[in-house]
Amino acid sequence: MLKVAPKELRENIARANGYLRRNEVTRALGAMSAALRQYAGVQLMRGPRAEMDIQICEFLNALTHHQAMQSLLDPTHSGKPRSIPYQQGKEAAIATVLEGLAKIMVNEAEEKVRREAEARLERKKSLIETGVQLLNDGQYAKGRAFLKRVAEEFSEEEGIRVQLGQIFAAAGQLAEAAEMYEESMEHEPRASAAYTGAVAAWTELREYERAENVYKAILRTFGGHPNTFGKMAKMYWDWRKRDKAEELAIRALQGDPDQPEANEVMQALSSRR
């Protein structure tokens, strides 16, 4: 017969009550289940056993009336939840009950997450489809509003702004596409498709200064590459900045003598001399 309950048993009971007070019900159930299984194999003197029994009963009573347990213990909402009585010698059985409740709670939490994810996906799909349909119908302001709402509501989703940029570009809304791509550059600096899309949109709009800024961001983020220099050379040529076009074309050809845009620029320069 022990005069004092083992430390691990006392800590598990204290931990269970602490978790319950913090509304971490699943963890509380796990801690008390462990305590009860430990308790089943312990021989205590009457005084310390009475103390342990009181703490366990207090936990079970608090658990019964906890809001998170109402759907399980009071499914009819009668206001009188089923109790979980404590009986000496039945510790293992009560532990099994608590473990079962914990498993149900975990399953319900996972199911809730799944349902919320499905609803969220369905909402995103609906907003995008509505926005695209409005753009196709020529209701550009409304279509843009729906698609921008997607960017706001799903802002943390990886790749969402690139996807929206591609939708805007396909609908001929190039300014909105470019701005959406630039938002993606801010939020996902390594998303190369955002830079490519922004350059293409600004270039097609002949907004060369904004395209140049994107190219500079590409160089800062990814470093120089013959293809980047070649495409910059072509942009500067279209922008009628021939000195810059030649400078970038030479840089591109130093790294790749076959770089197509650079060769095109150099041929154009040669024909004008």
C-alpha cells in the first residue's frame, strides 16, 4: 500500500484538469485515460485514494457539463447530459469510454474540416465561374469584381493570383491581369509564372516602363539569364531604346549565342546601319 500516489499519476490528473479548463477537451480525455489506466494498477492507502477519487470525480463531472461534450452526452438537448460515473475497480472501463469519446471528437473535427474545405472549394469555383461568365458576356466591371473577390477571400492560397491573372489575360483584360500578376510577385516572390505573365501583359499594352520594372524584379529575384536579357533587348527595341536594346542583346549572346530575341535585335540593328 502506497501512502502517496505516484508522481506520474498525479501529473496526468492535474494535466487532464488543466486541459479541460483550457477547452482542450481531446487532450484532457487522453490525459485522464492514461491516469485511470495507471490508477487501476496502484494500491493506495485510504486517505490518498480518497483524494484521487475526488479529483477524478470532479473531472468527470466537469467533463459531463462541458459545452464540447453536449452533442455526445446530451444528443436530445434535454439539458440533462448522461453522466460518466466513477466506480472503484472500473478505472480501465472508464478509460475505454473516455478514449472512445476522444476518438469520436477527433473524427468529428476531421469531418468538419473536410466539409469546410469542400464548401470553400465550391465557393471559389462558383465565384470564378460567375466572374468568367460575366467577362464573356461583356459585363467587365462585374466580372472583375467577382474575380477580385476570389483574390481577397483566398489570398493565402498558393498560386491563386497567377490563376486569376491567366483568367484575366485570356479574357483580354490585360491591365487587370498584369496587376494580379504583380500582386502574386509580392505575395509569392518565387512564382516565376507571375513575372512572365506580368511582362507579357504590360508589353502587349505597350506599358514598357512597367514591363521594365518587372524585368528588374526578375533580375533581383532570379538573377541574370541569357533568355531574360534577350527578351529585355526585344522590349527595349520595341520601346525604341536602341542603345539599351543593343546592350542587353550583347549580354544575352555572351551567355547564349543562339538566343533568338537577341539575335533578332542584332540583325535589326545591323540592317539599319
